[in-house]
Amino acid sequence: MIASIHFEDDQKTIKVPINQSLIQICDEYPNSILFSCRNGVCGTCLIEVMSGMENLSPVMEEERILLDILAPENPHIRLACQCVVKDDVCIRVAS
Ligand code: FES
């Protein structure tokens, strides 16, 4: 199966096989999302999921802890380095 990912900042849509990590996808298709630790620790890769939150892998405990610190009031925020794409999503860099 194929998923469509729309990068709002870049106005770019790509199609990728499902169950790929977003970090792998971003390495293959450069875009505005920046990474540093690539391990869910630094918060550099914060993204806002405009649509398709249900199509990303669930938030695990360690990601939840960091999200609660960095964006406690926003349920649409994820760490891009912790997401696996399951179906269509639209994302942008969280500011
Ligand atoms: S790159 Fe550090 S949390 Fe994602």
C-alpha cells in the first residue's frame, strides 16, 4: 500500500510505501523538517499534523513526556523522528 505525505511548508506531496519511518522518508525526500538527535530527545523535529494524525504510529511514553513539556496544549504535535507512516498525512514544521 502507498501513503501520500504532504509537506505543507514546501508545498510538496510525495507517495511512499506505508510503514516507513518519517525520518527515513525525510532523508530520502529532503524538506523543511530538521532533525538533530533522531532519537526523540531534543525536540528539534517537532511537527504539526494538519490531517491524518490517526495515520501515524501511536505516541509512545517517552515521546509523550517530551510533547507534554514542549507543546502541552496542542494535540496535533508530534516528533517527526518518532513517527511511522501508516496512511495519508499532511504535516508542517511546528513553530
Ligand atoms: S530529532 Fe531530536 S527529537 Fe526528533
